[in-house]
Amino acid sequence: MSFDLIVKGGTLPDGTVADIGINGDRIAAIEPSIDAEAGRVVDASGNLVSQPFVDPHFHMDATLSYGLPRIASGTLLEGITLWGELKPVLTHEAVKERALAYCDWAVSMGLLAIRTHVDTGDDRLLAVEALLEVKKQIAPYIDLQLVAFPQDGLYRSPNARENIIRALDLGVDIVGGIPHFERTMSEGMRSVTELCEIAAKRGLMVDLHCDETDDPLSRHIEQLAYETKRLGLQGRVAGSHLTSMHSMDNYYVSKLLPLIAEAGVSAIPNPLINIMLQGRHDTYPKRRGMTRVPEMLKAGIRTGWGQDCVRSMVLPRHSRHARRRLHGIARRPDVLARGHAHLLQHGHQGQRRDHGARSSRPGRWQIRKPGGARCGQSDRGGALARRAALRRGEWEGRG
Ligand SMILES: [Zn+2]
């Protein structure tokens, strides 16, 4: 048997070393050693060969904008204010240029599937149009999903609803929202209902920024699970961030987690940003900003880590170098049904020191789900893996 391409001696995610034989766009063999003719042989000794990394939560319209319009302390509400100042002076070309620069970084790190929220609060829908163009341009290399995200709230901003509909009409894939930013808890609940109804009517997925607060009573995830079940959206809905869960009463969480699992709602924690943003009003004890990942996994809730930001107004210092430390490894639940995920979590010591916010929280932890899928076992993951192997050279020559 001969192959178009053999990737030799790479280490698979489960730690075994193997050769991978590829014909056309198919992974045809994964063996300890393949001795066969090949059009091309790539020596991957000493390197990890895996499914592409997947980032299920990002803000590509804000990426690489650190310093625009000015530098501030880095809290969430301040970041939203800064973004509001920047929006009117954004240009189509600048958004596109920064997004494409980020995509170069993503590809260089093996990140080939990204779900990005795009702010629909600007009546011009400038970022939406720019990222739709980016999506088209990078389609051969990166699977990019766009979420219509009303950053200023569905009810706090006069044209928010209309703009979401316009964005979806233009081709944005997913309905987003930010219930904890609405004026009242009940308006937040109402926004969850309305956004889920929009998605149900159009046959779309939902991904809401949900309870990204330190308030133990912020419980929009409960409403999201309820509406998912009521409208038959099981398997199509995700709640992002979910940080209020770190402060909720244990009894309440023991009821909540089975409801989330029953509704088939996925969870997308974004630990790198939330360990930086949450607990800023705490004296002691200082909360870590982490939602309950181990408990959610144990409850059978599909969970995938997102990156959220790189060098933006809410995560200023996050860098390409940091990504090299595997900060951004994540998986999107609907792409990789099985797999493994690692997360190395650092204390962002420099950042905290610079902002004078409080002492760092050093330490790191790793979560591994053993027995993950190998290259090619998942159709979608396999397809993306092939892109990783075959397209990287083309990307580098993208020009
Ligand atoms: Zn976000």
C-alpha cells in the first residue's frame, strides 16, 4: 500500500508514538510503524500530533486591540465601557486586519476551529460584516462560527433586537446574549426567553454569556436550561462563563446541574479571562473566578474551555507566548464528542501586579480526560486534523 503522505513518529494525545498514513483527504492508517511508499514524508518525532485545538468562545472583533482607545485597569465593566468608546471609531479594514493577524497565530498553534462572538450593538454592523468576510477568507483553514452578541444588552440598547435579526439575516450562525448585563434580573430572564425563541424559530444554536458575575443569585443558566427544554433546543445551546456558580449555595447547585444536563446545555467556562476578572470586589475571602468544572463533568454536562480574549481591553497581556504555554487548548463539544483537554492555569502575576488589583494566585492545575479519541476517529475532528497536517504550509503562503 502506498500513501500520499506519511506523518512519521508523532506522539498521539494518549502518549503512544505512531505513524499516520494519509491518502487524499482521508487518514487511512494509524500504525506503530508504517513502511510504505509515500508522496511525501513528514518527520514529526518529538512532536504532538492531535486533533486540531478548538476554541469555543472568543471575541475576534476585539482581539489585538489592547491600548485602544486607552489603557485601563482591566475589570469587566470597564472593559465593556472601553469597547463602547472604541466601537464608533472602528473601521472595517482594521477589524479585518486584526482578526486575520489573530488567525495566523491560531493556525500556528494548531487551533483550527473557533467560535467567536461578534458585537451587534453597532447599528452599522461593521464588525459583523468584517468577520463574515474573514470567515469566508479563512474557510479552507479554520472553521469559524459567528455568534450575534448584543454586548450592551437586548433591552438596554434600543436597536439590539433588530440588529441581532439583521446580523442573522446576513449569515451569522448563532444567537448570543448577555442576560446578567440587562437592567434587572427579571429582564435578564426575559432576554433568555426571547433569544431562545428567536433561535427556535430560525432553527439556530444559542450561546449566551451567562452569569458572568460573582453574584450567587445570578441564575440565568437555570432559565436557559428551562427554555432549552421547553423549546426542544436540546444539544444546540451553550452557556458561557457561568462564573456565578462559584458562589452559589451547594444545595442549589445540586439541583441545578442535573437540570443543565437534562436539557443538554453545554458549558463553556473561560478560565483565563475569569480568573483575571472575577472577585475584583472581594477583600477576603478572594474568589478565584472559576465555575464548577469538575462537578459539571461529573454531572455529564459537555464542557469545553474557551480563550475569550487575546490582547484586548479585558485581557491586555495575553500573548502569543502565553498561548505557547498551552493556555488556549480547548475543545468545542459539538465538534469533538470525545477527546482530551489540558489546561495549564497560571496566576497572571505580572498582570495583577500591574493593575495593583490584589496578590496573584499562583499555582496551576491540569485536567485530563483519559482515553480520548485518536486522530481521525471523529469524522469532524479527523477532517480538521487533515487540514492541520495538509494545509499549514498553504496558510503560511497565504500572503
Ligand atoms: Zn465572552
